[in-house]
Amino acid sequence: MIAKNLSLRTLLTWAVEALLISQAARLGDVELASIQIILVPFGFIAFILDGFAHATETLTGQMVGIEILQAYA
């Protein structure tokens, strides 16, 4: 369920970025460059948050797995 949500968020982020870039391209070169400068830090932050999310998923899965194993031991 978590991976589905992260995938959906990533796809929606890409869709919004594509929409912003296409609209800025219609306005002109300066606007296109401006939106690209704005999107780069947001993309970087999104990748950092994705890294924390994936690490949290892994650690949670390990803890749940350990508890299941201990319950049957």
C-alpha cells in the first residue's frame, strides 16, 4: 500500500512539473528558465523525502518481520 502511494505521488509530481514547464514555455524563454530554476530545488527536496520514506518502509518491514518471527519462536 505504501509503495502504491509513493508511486502515485511521484507520477503526480512529474505530471505537475510537465504542466508547469509546458505553460512556462508558452510564455517565453525567461519564464521557462525561471520555472526550471524553481523546480530544481523542489525536485531535490522530493528525492530526499523519497529516500527517508524508503528507509522508513525498510526499517518498519524489518521490525514487523522480527516481531512475527518472535511470535512463532
